[in-house]
Amino acid sequence: MDFSRTDAQREILDLVDRLMRKHLPPEEVRRRDATHDDCSDLLKIYGDAGLLALPFPEKLGGIEADRLTVMLVNERLGYHASIAASLYSTNVDFGGMPLLAFGTDAQREQLIPKLMRGELRFSFALTESNAGSDAAGLVTRARKTASGWAIIGRKLWITNANTADYLVIACRTRPGSAGRDGVSVLLVPRRAQGIHMTPLSKVGNNCMSSWDIGLDDVEVSQDALIGEEGQGFRVLMHTLQYSRTSQAAKAVGIAQTALDEAKRYAVERVQFGKRIADFQVIRHRLVDMQTRVDQARWIAYHAGWLMSKGVRCRKEAAQAKVVASEALQYVTHHGMQITASLGYSMDGDMQRYWRDSRLYSFGEGTNELQRDLIAKEMGL
């Protein structure tokens, strides 16, 4: 394994830096966080720059970059702004990856080119009141109609559902099924009749809205099915493997920028006649913070490298998600302590990193669940 960056990767990351400096500088991130702006306008910018085309095959107009390259983009976007990476990964992973792996030729040819241009936005509707980490616990159902299905149920904590063009909805299409059996995934236009949405308030991630969605006999055609009927759990697990590695990459990027801010403050802040970075307790804490970020980075890169090689890596994806999310929380916790009143102030950035980081240890499946998954993969 060689994780040194290729010339092409360096050019892509330089492009990301230029785009973020122009369209989402720090003061704009702060403004959008304060106003809860979802940043959907950035999608077209990503599309024009070719970033959304990275993981898709050339025959569809894509660039066909490997998974590690896509994760490097997620990490760099996360370094600039959490929402920048979330906007990118939710569309690529929740929309593009299930369509690419399980969609029909017609679905891929119709939707993926629009996704790559930044003209389509997707939202992944899996979580319910009793189904989240336990994805097999979902009860939303779809009954057969003459032309397709009618969906009845409720989904909770669905990210950016209000601005999505399509909801990727997991539901039961086999009456009486339970667990992993009888689950299907349907691609549902957000404006379909019978969809009702209520916004949910959160502690952090203000630019990434969450929604309570009611589904009241929402009718879709047979063509809405992604993958085989009743085999949707495979689609879900495939999609989550991608999203968990993206989440790990995002967490690494956010953790590194939080660490860099804490380090700058420690170098500049003078107490008792010297920089607080000169006190061993602060120096060692910063060292521990950087060490955890580097550990998370390399384990995330390893998972991305395996995916690029087409190797099954459920364990490694789960490990990356656990290590990176916990490194992020460690860094932001200690970053708040080091920056003290500045970090606690709503005028600073550390409080935003701290608030946003709390999501990562339970989003995309709790870390407790990930550890159980890892244990099974270890044969325990």
C-alpha cells in the first residue's frame, strides 16, 4: 500500500481548496451555520468542477477515479467545512452508489449524468422510530398496485429531505416479512403526492437539515425499484459501506482543522510569561490529538484502498467509522479545553466543530453496532 498522493490527486485537492476559498471561506461557513443555510447551491459548483463525476464510469461521462481519491476529496472538503463534505457524500453515496451497483440501465443513464452535473439531489430515507442502527427493524411498507407500489409509513431524521429531488426509501414489499427478508429500496420523487415533512431541531450540523417524513399512500411506478424486489437489504448494506467510509474521511478532515485551530491558539496565547504551547500538559495533549487524527486517517485510507481494489471490507469500513468519529470527538473535546473562552464563544469556530462532532459516533449506525459488526467479522 502506498498512500502518497498522485499528481492527479494533488491537482484535484488543489481544485477543492480553490473552490472552498472562493465559495465557502470561513466567514461564509459561520454565516451559513448561523442562518441554517443548507448550501445546496454548491452542488452545481461541484458538478461544473467535475468533482461529482469522480467515482462514476467513463461510459456514463464520469472520470472513474478510485475510492481512495473520492475519500481524499471528502477529507479535504471536511477540512474546509463539514457541510461541504456532507453535501458531496450524501449525493454521491446515497444517490449514485446504489444506482451504479443495483440500478437498471435506464436509471443509471437517466439519473447519474444529472447527478454528476449537480442537477439532482438525493436523500436516504432509512431511519424510523424503531429502525436505525437496526436497519432490519423497519416497518414502512409498500403494497403492490397495478402500476407499481403505494408506500405507507414514517421516516425520521432524514437528512436534507426537503431539498432532495429523490428520496431513496427502504420499505417492506413482502407482506408479513421481518428482519432482512422482504425489504426493497424505492426511488421516490420528493414532490410525490402523499409526502408530508416536518423539520426537526438539532444541537449541531445546522446546515444539514433533518426531517420527519410521513408517507401516506405515496404511489410510485414499477420503475422506481432499485435492485431486486425483496433484496433491498443488500442495497442498504452496500450503500452504508460507502457512506461509513465517507463519514470517516469527513471526520478526519474536521478533526484536523479543529486541531490546527487549537494549535494556533496554543502558540499565540501567552500565560505566566510564556506560550501555553510551552506547558508540557498542553504540548502532550496536542500530540495525542494529532496522533489520533493520524491513526484515523490511515485506517480510513486503508478501507478506501481496499474498496478501490474491489475487496470486501465491512470490517475495515466499520473500523474506520469508529476510529475517526471517536478521534473527532476527542480532538474537539480537548480543543474546547485548550481554547477555553474563545472556543466556548459562538463567535469562534471550535464550538461548531464540537457541536457537529457529536453526530458522528451514532450517525450511519452507532459505534456500538459497528463494534458488534467488527466482532462478527472477527468470528466472535
